[in-house]
Amino acid sequence: MAAAVREVAADVARSWTILPGVVPRRQIVQGHPTIYREASEFLGDGGGDTTVCSAASRWFAVRYRRFVGEADAYAGWVLWGCDDDAVGASVGGVAIEPVSVDPVEGALFLVDRGRFGDGSRLRLVPRHAERAVDDAGATVTWDVDAADAAFWIPATVVDALVAGGGDTPPPALLLVQGHGSLLTSLASEPSPVVVSVDSPWDVAVTTFCPLEWLDGTAPAKPWDLAASPSTRPKLTLRHGQAELPWVTWERPSPTEVVLRLSEAVADGRGLHEDYLVEEVVARATGIPTLALQWRRHANVDAYYYPGAMGCMCTASETVFRVFAPTADGVAVVLYDGPGDDASRREVPMRRIPQGCWKAIVPSSLGGTYYKLLASGADTLLFPGVEVIDPYSRCNTHHTGRGLILAPDDPAVVATVAPRPPVGPDDAVVIWELHLRDATVDPASGVVGHRGKYLGLTQRDTVLVPGAPFAADPKGMVDVSAGADAADTAKPAPAANGEADAPPVSTALAHLVEMGATAVQLLPLQDFDNNEDEAVGEYAWGYMPVHFFSPDGWYASGSRTDSTRVRELKELVSAMHEAGLRVILDVVFNHTAEDVNERNLDARFSFNGVAPRYYYRTCGNTPLSASGHRTCALTLAGAPTCGGCYSNGSGCGNEMRSEAPMARKFIIDCLRYWATEYGMDGFRFDLMGLVDVPTLTAASTALKAIDDGILLYGEPWTGGMTPMAPTYKGTQRGRGFGVFNDTFRDALRGSPFHVSSCFVLDGVCVDEVKRGIMGSVDDFADAPTEVINYVACHDNRTLYDQLWEIYRGGGEDTGADVAPPEEEPVGASAVKDIGPAPDATHLSPDAATAVATAAADAAAAATAASAAAAAASVPALLRRCAALATAIVLTAQGVPFLQLGQEFFRTKGGDHNSYISPDAVNAVRWARKAAHAAAVRFVAGLVALRRGHPEIFALPTAGLVRERLLFFETMGVPVPAGCVAYRVDGCAADVVARAAAAGASAATANEQAARWTAVLVLINPCRTAQAFALPEAEQLWVPVVAGGHAGLSPVGAPVRRQLGVAPTSLTVLRRCSAAEADAAAVDDRLAVISDPGVVPADGDCTSRYAVGLERERGAAEAAVMEENVRLRRAFLGETEAAALVAAEA
């Protein structure tokens, strides 16, 4: 035993002789970097390095006391010691066995400092040797100094203790289970008791050791929860002269007693957040009299405040609340004006529960400006730095001040028009746009408010032909007040040159014309910009700063009042009144705050009140979901620095959505925009960085407001992140959706290093089929969880993307090259996406043959010469773009289009235009007139989808699998590289919808018969392809073919086989019995005629006339008799008798 705890001096100070007789002897000490000439220099008897432990100060004792454990609470426990300065100290060290154990006083350990380097800095860790479990809370690092001399133990005493002798225990330092301080006694703990309030009815008395140890009534054995003392704690609570009665108590842990207050306290309200708990004192035997305080947690993630945050202003008072858990003081700083410093004044805030602070001003402060000022011992709260309240509803600027909105402010009083109704079976079609980009073009016809909130409120805007696109040298259009006052909405000439053609709608009117049901607006929340019209880089709003305030850049009036709030409400109202729901793009994955915490110019809100809380750092997220270390500044095994910010967004930081108050912030914000502004959905930028529980909770909260509110986002990240990303598949059954980039890349190629795609090359057929199925056999529980798209604001437009792949030989070259343009002229605009074969008045079989022949002829003409092929590149790109859009609009899932996609929007090949100016990003409305046929085609597809959601917008995976069948599964061959499928309808749904629209029963039944099934034939090849049709004798009516689309037929019925034109999509519906009869009549009329018959309906044909019936129908016979009577009356009796004889 002696050898285990005490080493001879020779083991501590060794001598090495280097070349005896030549070099004098030198001394080195284990773990110490100095070489000594004599042993006296480190043995402490006359100078030298005084940090090295001397023989007289080598030994000391540590007593370790536990209060939770088995009957023998100290069995297996050792004290692990190591030199805290040594490299690899965390894995080195020595296990020290106790020399004695007392069930009350604990285990006594003798520690030899000489075993740990120079003995000046030691780490002591209570450890259970067999379980390899540390008492991490009691781990201490001890910097030895002269003041500790009272605890040195002479070697003779050590020997006696080791030998089992010694009547008087030596003085010992004290370690208490779970407490990270090395004490000289229980009484030396500076804060032995904390009395805190957890809830209105609970007061917690928390000690660093069992309360009985402090008041002298400690049990003889370690504290046991099952056998906790049943004696009522001797604790009283007083507020001034009044005692606060408590009725029951609990003992949740050995170091905590919770008192349950009487229901009579504070008139039945208990210790509510406005109760002055700091004036209440607690008294008990053995502890000092202490004032109550709201519970403070070392772990800030233990806080959660469920109440309202931010500023709430009424006619009689103004209330402020802010979450600042590490602050020791917070003040509201008030100003009378947006730039007035002379009126500055502070209103101190009181700490309230859950790390929050509150101030109540007994008057309305509407129209006053404010900021927040937090201070305290937290070194990350820089003195004097004022920030905007994270919950501020209206700001003057992202670096300005918050405006307190009075209850009678016109912006507050204004309400938003009701949401357009959305039924469970309605087909959602989303158009995405940026507020400025949509109306900044002078040709848009928007007057006075181009690029502004109010620009999208104008209902009847039309194209202004020839309006010059005047931009400054930075490419920005002047939309300041009065700059576009001279604009007038003049009708544009029709696309085909006809003078009587209707004007070309733009902006909001265009969205209504296209049949959109929802509009997704790029971010509008206050973002990092200087709101200067001359600045071209505005990043589309994707560098957010303040999430509750609209950005002032889009306001037409003052930017220092509530104009932005009022005008945004007007925008949403205008869209609601037009039948459009509004979806807001939100950026909860990062903010514009600088990770350089000393850049106070970029400390906007979060880090000014709760430093690092709202962001993922190596301090609060030390390991990634995959297990790698997130700290870049310290070595593995060492504590993290706490200041390394994660950057999975690629923008400098990540919002820590999983933190309780960050999750609350996100959900509060979504609720606010859904209720105050009437937003109907939210698109999450980089949703992969927002944790699944937060998204699930957000969906639940929003559905409680309106079941039709949508929630979806990008299921990827912008870089490495420590959290488990929200990828495709994690959304299953949780109430939110995801973008389908797999379908996107298959159809038109990935923006990153793709070599081919479906619409250009006929590849990725399996991926396309999964996308058509709504990905229910891939990553989704239902097609409603999937957002299908081929273009959005990011990366190239669809047209530019296809050109980039085409010109690069199938690879994304990364360069920005504008696509070639071939603007259609006059009626040739129809050729944008291919002419329809003329099969009118042909038999079904003849129509099929003619359509196939026409498609083959068109393909042959296209390949006539190399020159013709080169000239057809723009036409090919348009056909490919139209095909990709058509596939999205006929696939299961939620279709999503970028504004301008329908008329082949181009940004000149720009691959990432988020910082590009108006000259690149503006929607050029003249292209709509130039590509009118393509616009009508897309509008027709939308009408088809919305007209028959029971076919094109199935709500469940079960219905998709039941009703959608690919031709191969039906035994029908499909041309190579092509896709064909049938979707069965639901007659009951069609009848119900027709009846609700006021149709008669006969009309409703006829509609149901026509839409019992549809066929979708997709040909991505550059030559026509012949598709065999299922049910050989069944007639099918084309409703989408050759660039024409809608609910009405675009050709004659066909059967057995159909030729589909190159790079196109055809949709056919089932032919009803009535239509089949009419088709049969037309078929016979091709070879039979009976001009002598005039049937009852006024037509010159009838089933009897063409030989389909043996006898005339009753109505037709009656007409025939009347004709005979009139003829006889006209001819007279003699001629009539001759006619009868002749007929006989």
C-alpha cells in the first residue's frame, strides 16, 4: 500500500550522468521543463524554482462526500489525478485509492503532488474504477499556491495513515458529489443556497449538498430518495411583514426542496411574472436569509417562456419583453424620432421567468422608436451596444430603430381580405416571383409603383409596347417616387398582328389569366440592404436581419413610419381578392449577423441580447450528427472554444432552430405573418438546416389557423452542418413538403455537372416515372408532400439551363452565355412549341394515320439540312422547355413555376443572379407577347389540372398507386426513351363538381363519362413516335396536343395508335358514348350523304341518314311528315298526286 501512495525521492528527482568525468551532473524533474544544477533547487531548501513541490509540500488530503448511491456509496470510487498542464493529460494520470472511508464523512484520499509534473496545477476527478464513470460535476482543476500551505501533510503522518494508524484525521480539502469546487469546508462555499421561483406556485430551495448537511441533521447514510426525510422543512417565506404560506413540499433530488404555495397567494395568481419576487426572502436554520429570484440555469437551453414577446402597445400601456438569459440588466431605450438622439431615455426592465426581461410603461408609446440595451458579466454583451428587438414589428432600417405601432395606426387598423377558399380536392398551382423583378420593367404597365408592394396590387395592367428599359450604369431601374409617373398602360399589338386582338396582361392580371392558385413571394422580411435605389446588389432578400418587420425598400412612401406594413397588407388583400393565395419565402436557416462578434456594426439583434444562443456553435453543438468535431480552434479531446460558428448555410452562420426559444421564435413569427398579414403558406429556404421537430410543430400551429396553409422548403443544406439535416424523406407524414430536385434534375439536368436530361436526350426515364407518381414510391408518404418544378429563382432559368446543356455538349460549363433568340413573327408564334396535326373530320383510324404521317414529315423536314438544324435550336429549346413544364403540370404532386417560365424567360445565361441588377433579373413582359402560343399552352394545362384534380392532383399515395398505371404494366409497348401512362378518374367527383357549378344531371353525367380516364403520352425524342393505345376499340379524344391544351378537344377521336410529334406531350381523355355516336356519324358522312333529309335538330345529317339506324326517329319522322305536307301544299293537288304516285 505504501508503494502505491508514496514514492521514494529517487523516483521523483533522478540523476543522469552524461559522459562521466567530462560533463558536470545535472538534475531534471518529471514533467518540468527546467534542468537543475543541484537537487536543492527543486527540493525547496534554498532558492531555485519555487513552483516545484518541495518535500514538505508534496502531500495533501482530499475528502470526497457522496449523497446518492447504494448502501456502500463509496465502493469502487477512486480519485483520478493528473498534471493538467501535461500533453495528453486527459488520458494519463494516476488512480488513487482511498486510505479510509467513513459513511458520513466520506472517502479520504492522500495525494502526492510529486507524481504530477511540478505539482503546480492538478486535475482531480472522482471516478468509479469498475464502471469507468466520472463524477463530471465534481471534477476540478486546482492551481496550487502558498495559501494552501495549511493542508500540507508531513510524511510521518502519511506513513501512519497508510499503515492504518493515526487517531486524528489530517486537514483535508473537500469535494462534494456533483459540485465543481474544491472547498476547505462546507461553510466555505460562497453560495450554498439559491432560492428561486420556477412557476407561480413553486419555490425551489437548491443547495450544493443536502440541506441536512448544512443545518446539522444529516442522516447517517448517504441520502436516499426512497427514504428521504419526511420532516417538514424549516423554511419560511416572507414578503415584507406578510408570510407567504406554503402547504406541501417535494424532494425531487437530494439538493432541492420544492415548496408548493397556497392558492391564496397574490389573490390566487401566485408568483406571476409581475410579482416582485425579489422582495420575498427565505429563512431557514443553517442558511443565510436569501431573496427569491427567478430560476437561472447554467444551461440556457433549459429556458422556455411560452408568453408573448416583443412590444405590445395598447391605448393605456406599453409592454416590452425580451429573452436575454445571460444578461444582468436590460433596458428599453426610447427615442422620439428615427434619427433623434437628444430624446434618448432608458426604461429598465425586470427579470421575469425563463430568462426573460419585462418592462411596463403605463401609457401608450405608439409612434415612439426603441432599441434594447443588455449588459452584464457575460463578456459577449458589449457595453453600450443597442440593438433592435428581434420581435420588432416595424423597423426604420435593419440598422435603425424599431417603431412602436399604436393601436390606432392605420397600418394596425388595416385588415387583410379573407383567404380564397381552398377545398380538400382543389389542385394547387404555385407561381414564384420576386416583388421587384415582377414589375420593374417599364413595359409592365404598372403605374407609379413599379418594383414596390403596391405594384402588384394593380389589377388590370397590360403590356406597354416599345417601353424602353432604361437602367443606370449598375443595371438598376429608377423606381423612386415620380420616376414612373409618366408610364401609361397602352395595349400591345397582338402576337399575331391582328388589330382587334385583346391586350397582353401583365403582373397580377397575368397570374390570374394563367390560372395560378398561389403566388410565392421571395423574402420580404427586413434584410441586409441600405434601401438605396441606386444599389444593384439586394440578394433578393436572402440575408435576413429582422423577421417580424417587412422591408422598407418596397414601400412607396416613408421608410420611417408604418407605410411598409400597410402597403404589404394591401398587396396580400389584392391577391386574395383576385383568388390567389400568398406564400412567403422565409429564411430561418441563417441571418446577416457577423460571426466576427467584435464587428458591432453587424450586431443587429440576436447576439445583442442572447449571444450565441440563436446560432449553432461548437459550444452548443460540439459534435456533428455524423460524429465529427465542430470546433476548429482546439485539438480533439480538449474543451471546445465555444466560438466557432457552424456554416451549413454558406452565409456565415446557422440558426439553431432546435433551441427552445429559437423554435418558439420561428413558430411565433410564422403565426404572426399568417394572422397579421394573412399569409397562406411559407417556403423555407435551406429547410435542411431547420430541424424536423420545429417544422412539425410549425405545421401543427399553422394548420390550427387554417388547414389550407402550406409549408414546404428546400431539403438540402448549403454546406456541412452539425445537425441531422432535413433531407427528402424526413417530411413523411409530418405536415410539410419538400422540393423534388430529383425530378427536376431528371427532366432538365442538374445545375451541377450534369451530362444529359430527359427532355433533351430521353434519359432518366425511371426517375421521371417516379416523379410522375408524386414520388410516393421514392421519398414521400403522399404526393401533396412533393413540390415538382424545373425552374425557380436559383441557378439558371429553364430556358437558359437547357441552352447551357445543349451548347456544352451535355455538360454544364459554368460560363454565362446568353441563349440564341429567334423571336416569332405574327402567326408563326404557334410554332414555338409545334403545330397540331389536322385530323378534323377524319375517321379515328384515318386521323391516327394522318397525325402520325404529319409528325413524321415534320421530323424529316427538321433534319433536312445542317443549316436548318442550326436555325432550329431556339425552337428546339422552346419545345423542350414547354415539354418540361407540361410534365410538371400533369404529374402528381404540387406544381411550381417560376414567373416567366411560360414565355421562356431568360437572364442572359446568368447562373446565379441573386446579386445581379434589374437588367438581368427583371421579367421582360414583351416576351409574353412574342410567345403568346406558349403562354396559352401553359394556361390550358393549368385549366386542365384545375378542372380535373381527381386525375391530376390525387391526394394520397393509395389513390396514385390505384389509378395511375404505366403502359408497360398494362402490356402496352412504349417507344424507347418515351413515357406513357393512364390515370383513371372518379365519376362521382366529376358529377359532384358539375352539380355544384349548376349543371343539369344529364350534363354532369356526360362530363363524368368523358373523364373516366386519360392517357398521357410523352415523347422527348427529336423525331415523331408512334404510341400504341390501350383498349384497342376505345376512342380517345385529344385535349393536349401540338402546342394546344385545355378542357376542350383539340382534335378528332382516335383509337389503337397515335403519332406524337417530336419533343411534345399529348393528353387524351376517354370518349363518351354520345361522342362515339357523333364520331360514327362523322365517319359515315365521309362516304354517305342524304340531302333530302332535314332532321329535327336542324342538322343536315342523322343516324338514319348515314345508315346507322333502320328507321327514322320520332322527331325526325314528324319533321319529314311536315315537310311532305308543306310540299303538297306548295305543289297543289294535281302535282302532289303525281308525286305520291312517283314515290310509290
